[in-house]
Amino acid sequence: MGGMWELPGGDFESDEEPARAMVRTLLERVGLSVATAEPLGVVEHSFTHLQLRLYVFRCTAPSGRVRLDGFDAHRWLPAEAVADLPHGAATRKALSMAQSGVTGR
């Protein structure tokens, strides 16, 4: 989704739990480690050619040094400033879930 900002993430293996996949993916794709992750829920979004399922987590402050793999840029922002960036619909759904503090599936 060119020109859009998204949350870091990626694919997980079929036998991998979503929380473990998130920890691994953050380390691989952006070089950051998290100590704890609170599951907030699942966002399902349909595109014309695929179905997307996003597992949304609230994480402790990450440690490490940002290095990007598959992303063009990164930006640290206060939570209230994230809404000002251009996002796709699936990312907006995930951000809304994170900002409202919804938990569960």
C-alpha cells in the first residue's frame, strides 16, 4: 500500500502461535525486542484478492536498535499523532482497537 503507514508485522508459520510470531517478526523486520505483549484482538479485512487477519498486541517499550527489512521508513510518535498519518483500512482498524483498549478475540 504505497504511501501508507502501517504497523510492523509479518507472516507467521502455520504451527507458530501469534504472540510468538509477533515477537520473532518484530526482531527480524525492525530489530526490536519486546518483553511482554498483551493480546488486544484480531482484525479481519477483505481485499479483492485476499483475506487478511491481523493479530493486534500492545507491547512493552521495545529494546534494540531500529533496522528496517521490508519497510521504507519508521517514525516514533505519541499515540495521538498516529491518526494524522495516512493508513489503509486494516491499519485503521488495528489502531482503533489499540487506542480503545479492547481486549479479547
